[in-house]
Amino acid sequence: MQMYVNYYTSEMMNEGDRFPIGIILCADKSDSVVKYTLPEDNSQIFASKYKLYMPTEEELKRELEKEQELLETGQKL
């Protein structure tokens, strides 16, 4: 994922764009995994002006598990 974020940063960004982040959401029957990455040497995340904060890995994991449970039980999202 870091490679893709670095490529996008160096090759695809336009003037005035904020740095990208990469988010991986994976789920299987026994586990959910959430990871994110930032451009190299960058430790800050600037969220969209419509968001007050970036969800934590744990918050994303809970949301992923909730959606997976809804899908498995056939409930509407």
C-alpha cells in the first residue's frame, strides 16, 4: 500500500491537493483487519473539510464487522 500512496503522491497529485492516504479493510469469518498508510515522512492526516477526524483503526474495524454481520444475516444496509 505504501508503494501506491508514494506513486500517487509523486505522479498523480495536482497543485493544491492534500496528501493521499491508503486504507485497507479486510474481513473474513474469524477476523477483521484495518490498516492505513501515509506518504513517506508524513505523520499528519488532513481529513476532508466535511469530516472532523479520521476514524481510528478500531472504529473502522467495528464498522466493518457490523456491515459484515448485516450482510450475513441478509438485513438491509
